[in-house]
Amino acid sequence: MKVIIYGIGNRYDILFDFKEFVSMGIFKNEIQISGFADRNPELWGREILHNGQRFLIHNIDDFSKNEFDKIMVTTDVYFDEIRDKLVQDGYKEEQIFLIDNIFEQYVEQISYDKNPLFDDYWMRLYEDGNEAAAFFRTKKYKRIAVYGADLLAERLMRVLKKAGIKILRNPTEEGADANVLPETDLIVVTTSKDYMKIERELCEKNHIEVISIQELVYKTLNHTEKR
């Protein structure tokens, strides 16, 4: 199956940074990547390196119909909006799918605490709030909601407070409605149980970025090491 990867933003970075899981999903589903596309004109012409091959990011309309069979969308938050726009532009709805639909078990592993480095990464982040503060400033996150009522949630809120981030009402608190979320820049889910289900439910009615604490820790320290 020849596929165009659509959406080269934050979630693409998170998923494709874990090459072992992405490669496994591509192999198991017999996927051949034909190219990369995004609707943001500022990204067109930028280079992507994947498995030793160099690709340029294109407008989806630059590809001829015989170059691909499916369009694999990486962003879950705006998937419905993207799919509807692509259908409106003449692409068949059955051609368009969310990466989670076929990579779910691999996305689960990325989102859960199965990365053996997580404990070490988390302790580094927990002990040094400066790394978190620098990451949040770069991403312009000022208000964050924490989803979870476990020890990780409590510790994360301490890290956020130390970094000067406004912590909004926890969607899991008694009396809170997960379908009516506060004005926030990001929701961090600290529980690994049913993460994909939680993410889908939160994104269904709210255009708010949702990530797991594992993703947050990994991206924060990855950002620090690249500075």
C-alpha cells in the first residue's frame, strides 16, 4: 500500500522520533511511504529524512493520483476537519485514515511508560524545573491541564508550578466534565491505562493538544539536549 504521510507537526515529531515502533507498524501493514505533505505552505519544500531517503514536504495536490493509495493523517486533534477538507478537494473518504487506526498498538507503546529511559528522564525533569520551563517557553505553553489523579500527576503539577505555568482544573476531578474543558494550551495525561481512548474522547469535542506524560518528558529533554 502506497501512502502519503499528511501532517508534519508536533505529533508527527513525537511518533516518528520513535523509529522502532514506526518501522514496525510500516512493516506489519506493508506500507510504502510515497511522500510527505502538509497544508501549511511554510513547510513546503522543507526536507524530511526517513530511513535514509530524502523527501521534500509538498502540498498534497502536488502528487498525482497514481503515486499513492492512501493518505495517512498524523494529527488526531484536527483529523475530522482535515478529512472533510480533503474530501471537499476531491479525494475519496475511504482513502483517508488516521495513523492511530493501523498503528494503535505501536502508538500505545510510545504513549505508555514502556520506554526504559522514562524513569531516568522523569527524574531529571522532576529534579530540574529549569529544563521544563525552557521547553514550555519555546512552545508558548502558558496554561496546562493535567489529566490524572496519581502520583505522577501530583509531581507533574509541582514541576509546572516551579516552571511558572498556570495549572488549570484537572478534568478528572470530582464534578469536572471532560467534554467541557477549560481554556488551556495543552492537556497532559498521566495515566497509561486506556490512554488512546482518553485521548480520543478529549479530542472529540475539543481542539486542544493532548499528550501523555511520557511524550512530554521525552520531548522536553530532547529539546534540552538539542539546545
